[in-house]
Amino acid sequence: MPTPRSSASRCRPIVAHTSLLLVGVIALTACSARENKEAVSSATSSTQSSVVAPRTDAVTAAPNPPPSTDEAPPIGDVSLAFDDRGDLGQIIVDGTGRTLYAFSQDAANGPACYDACADSWLPLLAKGDPTGGTGIDVGAAATVPRRDGGNQVTYRGIPLYRYAGDKVDTDANGQGLDMFGGEWHVLTKDGRPLA
């Protein structure tokens, strides 16, 4: 009859196998952690960007020579409206859908664009009070006298202009241009220049 083994001798193979299994798990975990660290480091370094100075140039380069027209700006009844222009969002346009702009050098109710500037950036002139489509605050639409004659339409005190470089009503080629000592921007639906 075989001699019974002691409980200690029966546990040795189990302990040895468990120890070997534990060493294998630790080795795999260490390798995984190292691979994850390398992957994260690689992904992070490829998405990091260098710090750059804030942009100070115009969003769009100004054309040289600037577009101009010898035609006098039309004077008549003016209506303001909103139009959705994709990336620009809803902007203020005239009743024909032509894009309107604000000049950063204008004071409230004080146009500063005259002479060569006004040949490229035609003031929106009206013979009476401007009207407005749905959503336009008609009380914020007014006119202000220009020193070269005529009454220029304003919205919330901002003088409005058309750009000679816009060939069709839906063009907004003047957005972000730096010309005649200031920047030109379309107006958002709340009447603020879109910077």
C-alpha cells in the first residue's frame, strides 16, 4: 500500500505553478503598460502644436489695386434683412440680398470712409428712413448725414457699406479685409461686426 503524502508535499506543485503564472501575468502587465505609455506619448506628441503669436494680419489679403467703381452709390429706399451665408451665419444684407459691411475706423454714427475709400466701399445711402424685414430692429436702423452729401444708413449706430469687389449679391469678398487703415466685417444678426 502506498504511503500517503503529507499536505505540504501536495501543495508544492500548486505553489510552483501559481508562482509561475503570477510571474507571467506581471511580465505581460509590464509590457502592456510600456506599450500603452509609448502609444500615448506618440499620439500626444503628434497632436501637440507650437504656441504661436495671435494673428495680427487681415483674415483675407487686400486686393491690389483695390476694386473700385466710378459710379455714384445708388440713393433710394433701403430695406435691411437677414441672410444665412453658411460659414458666416446669418448676416445683415440690403433688400436685394447684397452683403453689407462695417468699417472699424468709423465712430458711432460717424462714417470715416471717403474719397478713394468710398470708391471701393460704397456707402449705403437712403433718401428716407430704412425699413427692415423679419427680425430686423427697425428702431436701430437710421441714417446719418455724410460730409460729401447724402444720408448713410446705419444699424445700431454702425455706418453700412457695400464692397465693389462683390460681383453678385451673395458674395462676401470684403469680410476680414484690412484696407484704408481699418478692417471690414459683415454684421451678424445682432448687429455686431463679425471678427
